[in-house]
Amino acid sequence: MDFLRKHWFDLGGILSGFVLLSIFCFSTSMDDYDRLMWLSLVSLFWHQLEEYRIVGTFPGMINRSMFHSDTPDRYPLNTNTSLIVNVLVGWLFYFLAALIGKNGVWLGIATMLVSLGNIFAHTFAFNIKGKTIYNAGMATSWLLFAPIVYFFIQLLVENHLATATDFWIGIPLGIILNVLGILKMITWLADKNSPYAFEQRQLLPKDRK
């Protein structure tokens, strides 16, 4: 279990390769909506890689800049919480949205609101709080999440894919995922004495020992 806490994002990177290969192999049997939703899952994997591995300082930024923590290596966000939020919430809903496809447009809408929430959070909230112009996760928010959200909306409008029910379910679910599945989960599972600490490379440079 400790391996997963420390390497779930690396596994996501590996899974993204399999998903891309599957899209390439089965592209002719997919329509634009299906391809976009599977690419949305890939965008989530790569976003998490930027946050936790490639740049990697997302945990330290959240804990220090957003929560002014004195123990930014484990409070309020810790490795256990990040595993739950990103895998059990993020991976699960994005995967189901891709798997169900047009039979669950409401789920696609919900996941797009999560992607949209990340765009705003990384662009404005995190930079304002941290007094920065870039934070780990911002690049993939704009290079991947933003165009996917745009094309998703375009597909819904041009092909009339969403019903009123899809919006009535998808929008509240998206808000719930953003608020309860991400923000509240961090505070609910917060523990100043948590043994699930992040590595020094995942902290802001000023907080590293």
C-alpha cells in the first residue's frame, strides 16, 4: 500500500501509454465523443504527473501556500489523501465517463467540470495565494484540460448529445466532486501527525531540509 501512496502517479503515466495505444488501435470503431473522453482520462494522468513527478511540487504548494502549514510535508494533504482523491475519485470517474461514453453524458459533464475547476484553481487561486506565475499542474491545465473542455462543449452543442437530465445530474455532480471529492476530502482526512509524508522533492524549495 505504501508503494501506491508514493507511486500512484507513476502508474498513471504508464496507464496513459496503454490508453493512447488502445485509442490508436481502435480509433476506427470510436466516434469523436469516445475518443475525447479517453483522451480526457489521459489528460488527467499527465496532469497528475506534472503535479507529483515532473515538477512535483504540488503537495508542498497546497500545504504551504493554500493552508499555511507548518508541516507542509504531511498537513493537511498527505500521501494517503492524495491517493484517495486522485485515484478513487479522479481515476474512477474519468474512467467511467470514458467507458460509458454517450450513454452517460451526465458523467462526462461532471468530469469536465472537474477539469474546468483545475484550470481556474491552477491559474488563479494557487498563483494568487502563492504569489507565483506558475505552479505544478498549470501547464497541463491549459495545454490539455482547456482544449478538451472546449471540444467537449462543441460536441455537445453541434450534435445535441446532452439532454436536460444530463445537465441536471452532471452539473451538481461536478460541483460535488470539486467540493466534496477534492477540497473537503483534504480537510476531512487531515492529520498533523500523519505518517504519510511526501518526499522532500515534492515540497517547495524553501521547505526542503
